[in-house]
Amino acid sequence: MNRVEKTVDLHKNGGLNCSQAILTAFGESFGMGPETAKMLGRPLGGGIGHQALTCGYLTGAVLVLAQAMNNKDEGKSRKDLDKAIRVLFSCFKERHGGATMCKELLGADMTTEEGIKKILEEKLVVKHCYGYGRDVAEILEELL
């Protein structure tokens, strides 16, 4: 199973949130163990603490990029990382009508009872999030 497939599988079947899934799938390649990946990704799921903000796949991917692009030259590392993050977000927004926030991507706000009900009844995570995970993971593969 490649890292793209593993990202989706860990979210769908592995009991991990979106951010944990992408961090676990990609982090091992850069020395991050699964327990560290789970710990770092835990608060980022559901749009940062289930606030429906930036997609957890994207925030997890930012941490993967930070780990992958870490080097001794802080200035170069920061410049390269910032560029990679801009490309990640730009590519994702291009695919999804400019949206990066969970409430925009799902069409429901998980911070409200009404939104949670809609997400569960319409199975919006199944309908949408796994596809977003695949997209972010594919873009991340290209950047690495």
C-alpha cells in the first residue's frame, strides 16, 4: 500500500482522524513514529480541534513538509517550506473551488448541533473527506 492509499485507509479504517492519518502515513519516511504522529495530529482533526477551520489533512501535510524539509540552514529551510506550503494550498484550492476550511468543504458546520446532524445523516465524511485526503496526499507526494 502506498502512502496515498495508506492515508485514506488509516482515516477510513484505522480509527485515526484526518491529520493523524496523513502524519502517520508519511511521517515514518522522515523518522516520525506512529505514536508521535498520532499525538501531533490529534488536536488538528476536524479543522483544528473540531472547530471546522483548516482541513486536518492540510495541517497534517504542513507538519510532514516541515519534517521533510528540515535542514541546518534555517533561512533556506524556512523559505523552501513556505514555498511548498503555498503550492500545497494552491493546488488543493484549485481542485476544490478555493476552499480549505472543513465547514466549506463539507457544506456543514461541525461546531453546531445542526451541522453535526447533517454530517452524520448525510455521511459527509465518507462522501467527501476521504477524497480530500487522497488529494492532499497526492499533492504531498509531488512536493516530496
